[in-house]
Amino acid sequence: MAMKQGTTRTWTKSSYSGGNGACIEVRSDAPALFSVRDSKVPTGPRLGFGAGTWTAFVGAIGRAHFPPPSR
């Protein structure tokens, strides 16, 4: 999900999200900070990521580059 840092003050869902409520939302209302929340619990906890971490995460998703879960 491409976003400009510090300019997206509203929560945004991916255009790939279905209507089943299993979505996350993201916003960036401060430079170099991205917030993520569960769309089903809008008043619940949020995760915060720095710009570098967010960019690496989104890039890894685009490349489908995740190691298998450890057991």
C-alpha cells in the first residue's frame, strides 16, 4: 500500500480488501510514522512503524518474501 508520509490522516484499507471484515487499515499522520489497526476494532490498539520498517514490510509483501514459520 503506497502512502505519502505525514499526509494520510484518514484510515485507509487496501483496494484488495474483501467485504469480510478481515482487514487492516493504515495511516500516516506524522512524518516518518505509520499506524496500523484492525478494521473490526477501530478503537483498539494500534501498531506504529517507522518509515524504513514500513517500506521494508510492504516491499517484502510485494515480493512474497517471508520465511516459513518456525516450529
